[in-house]
Amino acid sequence: MEEKLLGSESKGVNDLKGRVWEESKKIWRVGFPSMLARVSQFGMFVVTQAFIGHVAEIELAGYALTQIIAVRFANGILLGMSSATETLCGQAFGAKQYDVMGIYLQRSWIVNLVAATLLLPVFIFSAQIFKLLGGDEEIANIAGYISLWFIPILYFFVFSFTTLKFLQSQMKNMIVGWISAASFVLHVFLSWIFVSKLNLGVPGAMSAMIISSWLSIIGQLLRVMVQCTFSPLGRIYGKGLDSNICLFDLPQYHSLGVYAVPWLPSFLQAVIEAVSDLSFLLAFSVLLNSFQSVLTGVAVGAGRQSIVAYINIGCYYVIGVPVGVILGYVFHMQVKGIWIGMTLGVVMQVSVLGYITFTTDWDEQVEQNIIYKYTIYHGKILGLLS
């Protein structure tokens, strides 16, 4: 009897290891290409910032200011809109409605192109906006000039985000990861040629980023190559607007601290000491973001963008920002105080999302979704018959 119990226990452990291994492979199959693509895209901005930092510190300050306000703002809006593509395409793929996925992708292109066009004034009049916000006039003028170079990148976001979400919902996004990695390597090479060898300065650095980014998009679009018809734009709006708030909050929120010390390429001693002082908070923030991204992804995938939007606003702007301002300016903790406040906001968000996720009856959610889709399907059939 004891041997049987030990054998059953050993079998249970092996089954658990097997299930963990299988789930890990599924996660990495989808997650690794997306991670590679996002790291490569972000790496382009970092490399551009590094090369601009070697041009002059005033240009570096202008680039950092553009990143804080204009680019992060547009990135959050368009990333939020594209999350609707992820939700709808994932549902269509699960229901084996493959033709509908192409329609959703084309809808998202139209909607996001309109959204990107509406965001153009932020880039065109960014110098005036920065001056209204109290920025230094010289830095604001440089930032306004650099913002104009970011307009092609604004439209790059439209196709990059939507195409990645479209392929990711089908687990076919490996090619996107490799294309993005290749474009990053190309970007480093072009930046070195344009800035270090040809001494083209800011135009050279920005041209390298534009060329590399759009070459990667051409490769992704060649991978997609779908032929489908256009149809009304209704459903993409409802999902996308909630996702705007859900995903726009986080990059804007963290931009308060990410660019607090933007002078990395100059290697000043004060900068090195500041980075060292903030390293623990940075490590803790990375740990929290690993939980935050998973829990937010679960909520968005379940179509709960509205709930996450309210949670984000409450945790970030009702708790995180006020605490950060108090610690930073009242208790004179400066950057560290602001970052602690931001981290507290993320802790609150992770706690609330974790509670919602672990207390949800997912079997009941599946049953409700099946009934909902069954009702809609038969409603359409009856409508056609009548």
C-alpha cells in the first residue's frame, strides 16, 4: 500500500512538471516574439537617444522632452486602440471565424490612422505646448523641431501595433520578432554611419530610426498579405476607447520617472550616482511590471477594458501621483519620492487586478460567453430568414 502511495505521489509530481513545462512552452511561443519585438522597438528609441546625446546636451534634452509628452502620449493612445484588435481577433480565432480576423485588422488600420491624424497637432505645435507647460524656450524649440521628425514614427505605430496583435492572436508572430530584431541591428548600423561618420546630427539619428522602423513594417505587411473586404467600424471603437484609458495610463504614468535623469550618454558623475541610488526602485518596478502586464493582459483578453481603465485611474492618479508629489516636494525626496509614489500606485493596481482575477469564476464566464454568442448567431439567422 505504501509503495502504491509513493508511486502515485511520484506520478503526480511528474504530471505537474509536465503540465508546467507544456504551459511554459505555450507562453514562450507567444510571449518571446512579442517580447523581442517590443524590446527591439524600444531599443531603437534608446539608441537614437544615445547618439543624439553625443551630438549635444541641448538636443538630448529636447529629444527627452519630446519622448515624455508627445511620443508617450501618442504611443499610449494607439497602443490602447490596437488592443481592441487583439481582443477581437483572439475571439474570432478561437471561434474559427478566420475571415472576420482580416476584417478586424483592416478596421483597426482605418480607426488608428484616423486617430494618428488627429494626434498630428500635438507634434506640429509641440514647441508651443512645451512652452505653455513652463519648459525652457531653447529646449522647447529644439523639442518642437525633433517632434516633426517623429510624425513618420507616429504612423509606424499604427501598423506595428495592429499587425503584431493580429499575428499574436494566431500564434504566428515569430516572424515579427525576428524582423524587429533585424531592424534594430540595422538601426544601430545606420545611426553609426549617419551620426558618427557623416556627422548629420539630429537629422541623421532620426532618419536612421525612420528607415529602420518602416523597413520592419514592410516586412510585417508582406507576412500578413490578407485579402478581405471592409465593413462597418462599430465594434473596434467601443473596445478601443476603453483600452486607450487602460493602456494609455501606464506609459504616461511611468514617463514621470523614466526620463527624470535623461543625460545618460554624457556619463556625468552626478548622473552615475543618481542611477545607482535609484537602482533598487528600478529593480522593484520591473518585478511589479511583470505581474502588472500579465494581470492586465488577462483583463483585456476577457473584454474588461472598462474595469481596468477605472482601476488605473484610481490607483495611478488618485493614489500614486498625489503620494509621489507629497514625497517628492513636501518631504524633499525629489525623484526618489516621485518614483516611490508611482510604485505604490502599481502595487495597488496589481493587488486589485489580482483579487479580481483570482475571485472570478472563469467557468461561469465561459458559459455566459457561449450563451451570448449562441444568441447573437441565432438572432442573425432569424433576421436573414425574416
